[in-house]
Amino acid sequence: MKKQFYRGAFAALVAICLAGPASAVEILEVDPDDETKGVLNIGLRDAGDAVPVITVDGKEVTVQTDGRAPTAKWQPLFMIVDTTNISEERLDKVKTNMSGLAAREFKSGSKFVVISDQRGVGAEGTSTDSVAGAIKTTLESYKVIPNPDPKGKKPHYSTISQFMGQRLGNVPVPKAQPWALVFSSLCVSPDDEPAEALKGFRGPIRILTWDSGLHEKCGPNREAWLEKLRAIREIEVYNLDDGAQSDQVDKARQGREDVEDVILTVSGVPYSGGLIALSVEVPGVEKPYENTWKKDAVPDEWARQARMEQSAKVRIGAAIAFGIMVLIVIMIAIVKARSGGMEVAKWEAVGEAEDLSSSMDPDAWNSTIFQLTGAMPALKEVREAAQLGPSEKATVAQSGKELRKDAAAQLGDTKADDKAPVMDEVPEGSEDTAAIPDGSTPELKKTGMTVAMPVLDDGTGYDAQAPFEIGVLLSGKPVARKTKKFRKVFSIGRATDNRVVIQKDDTVHRYHVVVRPALEGKEWWLEVSPTSTNRTNLNGKDLRPGGRYRLPARFRLQLGEATEIRGRQSKG
């Protein structure tokens, strides 16, 4: 009794030493899904609910967990059937049991199931049908070998002790945690020793045995052999003929419970073609999974979908580029259309301008016609009337130089030219006396008029019978789309109290010219400031400072370096 106790204690101590440390987290496999790009199936062991960190081409990516399913893929089942000392009835039950176990394993994701007899003859099944074929080949090709004389002197010994170690010692799956289910009477020779190879089998070994139909020596030999095996490793033994052990027998047929293997499915892994360098790291794993898949190793569906996405990006980019080009063309067309509409030199928009001028207040029109020159102020009243010639305080003896200075002082122009001529010029065909107000001295009539021009009309001037229509160009480009009609006196210059303000041309004087109706509104006259030293050119003819000129029905008036005033007499 003591001997059995010490032997059991020694076996337990050996089992503890061989058990090793508790299982740790493992990455068993990383497999790209064959049907959907960006989906990985990651095999994990004892990882719990941990989510892996995935890096693609050196950059961490955010993935979505799509599923976590338990699997028997890395827990293959080894089934050994000993046809020695078994009845036909029991063998039929064992074969049925084996087929059911194999079907269950494959349904749970198992990769393969191994079938063998007591002589090591067997096959590897990768599906339910292949297992059925292996069972038929392995078990039905041999006759059942019952004990010919259960009470004879010598029992029929099985060879399972020799070949079980050979079969279970060779597991062709890396990182596998297999388990074995052995159907055997274990009627072995008393000299048989368990194979040392059984030490290396990493999973549980569960033996289902029986007593019926055995030689009387089989039982003691079996117990002796099991004691030797327990000294090597831990095993489970259950008797099919013992009704009290039926629950334990059913439990023995179940798979492993000490290892939790799962398939974790994640999506969102980026791939645009070519090779892909992948790293998968799980908390608790010392060394992450790392692999670089070349183009031919990536699933075809990944490559196909990547090509489709690239083509879609190219099409979208081309569409965006085309849209931008169309937008640019439209903008250019709009700008050209606006420029064409602003070309007042061709007088193609006169009718539109007439409609506008007939219903719009003259001052309100300023904000339309002079967009480039700023807003025009409203007309201000002036206390002194416009006059032609010197004031009443001036004497005939005043020299032309003094008259010019007096006129400059009234205008406030600091750029007066002392050398500007005193005499005005009357255009050919005009009547000299008509331009000279009554009461003038003969000297003034003889020498002509100097001009002292207030820039605003006091309301006492004539209304023109035929209004003048005006358009302004700066450096050859119209400054507004509309033209404007004037019926009363108006002035042109840089000062903001002119009716026509030129702000973008510094070579135009503050009060450069005045245009006013004359001869009771029958004609229009142009009066040049005596201090206007910069260019004043009418229809190609340079005008003198202080001069007065009759305007033709159409004219081009050049002021300074860049300003051009175009006008024509309108019908109404």
C-alpha cells in the first residue's frame, strides 16, 4: 500500500515539473482575407478581449474589430483505435463516435484530424468525408482481432504501447495544442514500456478502455503499464463498462478547455498595391508578429480592389481638373464679356445709356460710371457765379502775368505755369464776339479772354439744346460700363468736387477743364485751366492753358498721360 502511495506521489511531482508555466498570450497566425481587401484574420491564444495594435509600412493604423470567434484550428484531434480484443459491436460504436467527433472538430474550425490503429497505420483527414475514408481504410481493412481464448494461458497482446508514442510524438502543426482520444483495451505485455515520445505530446491524452471479453491477465498488465505512463506524464483513463463513469466519458470526448484560441477579424488595413509590411502587436506578447508580403503573396482580391480604387482616384482627379479648367474658361469669358461691355469707344451701348440717363439723377449716376475713381460727392452750391474774363476789381492795365496769377489764386492750383499764354483760342468758324460777355473793354476784346473757372455751375448757365454724352478711359481701358449725358456745365479733374473725378492719373490737374453750354445752349465750349501745364489734347490738337475751344459733335480729349475723355453730342 505504501509502495503505491509513494509511486503516486512521485508521478504527481513529475507531472508538476513537466507542466511548465501557465500559458501566455500568443499570436498564432495573421492571414489576409481572400475575399475582402483590408480584412485580416488574426489567430490569438489566451488573449482575452485584447485588441492588437497594427502597423502598416511603419505607420500605425486604426482598424475595426468585426468578430471574435473560438476555434479548434490549432487544437488537432488524434484518435487511435485498438482493434485488438474488441468486439464487432463495440467497434461499430467506436467508428460512429469517431465520425461524430471529427465532424464537430471541423465545424469548430479544426485544420485536420488524425486517425490511426494500434499498429500506427492511419491517415490525416482534412474534412468530414476524408475522415470517413480514413476510418474505412484504417479500421475496416483489418479484421477484428478478438482474444481467441479469454481463459487460456496466454492472452492476445496489443502492440499499442509501441506505436502510440510514435503516432502522438509527431505533430506536424507549429504552435499546435493537440489532444488525443485513445480507444483501447490496453491488454499489453507485462514487459511493455510506455514510449518516451509521449512526453513531448503537449495536450491531454484521454484513454477509453473496457473489460468485457478480456483475458484475466489483461487487467493487471494494463494497471502496471498505466503506472509506468503516469510516471512520465499526466493521463486520463475512463472505463466504458463502468456506468458510474458515463459522465466522465462524455466529458473526455470534448475538446481542450485549458486553452482559449480565437480568430479575431479586423478590417480597415490600407493597401494600394505592391508589397505590404505588416506588424501586429498584442499586449502581453513579447515579440510582435512581423511579415512583409510581396505582390504575389497578397490575395488577388486585394490587388484587384486596390487597382479599382486607384482607377477611381484617377477618374476623380481628372474630373476635378476638368472642372477647374471649365471654371477658368468661364471666368475668362466673363471677364472678356465685361471688358467688351465696357468698351465705350465703339458707342455700342449708347441706347442703354440714354435710357439710364433719362430716369437717373445726374449725381446718382456717378457711382456707376466711375467705379475706378471712387464715389462722387453731391453738388455743392457756390457763392460766386462762373465768369469769363477778369473780375470787376481787375484793371485793363493788369499784365497777362498778373491775370494768370489771379486766376491761379482763385483756382487754388499750386502748379500754375507763369509762362502760360494769356490769349485763348477760338475754333475756326466761331464768332469771337459771341464768347465775350457784354461790358468788356476793347482791350479785352482785342487780346482775348483769360479764364477764371469755378468748377461748379451756379445754376445761371444755359441748358444745352443737345446734351453731351461722356465716357472715360484710363490707359486705354474704360472705367465703367455706362456713359453719361450732361446738359449743364461740368468740370473734369482730380479734385473730388469735380463732376468728373479722375483719381488714378496723377498727371491730370485738380481742375483741368470745364465744359459748358454756350450761345444760349446751341453749342458746347471747352475751357482749359490757365494752370494746366500737362497735356490737354483735343482730337489730336494740343490745347493751350487758359484757352477756350468749341467742341465738335464727336471728340477725344487727352488729359495728362493716361486719361482719355470720349464724348459725342446726343440727340435728346
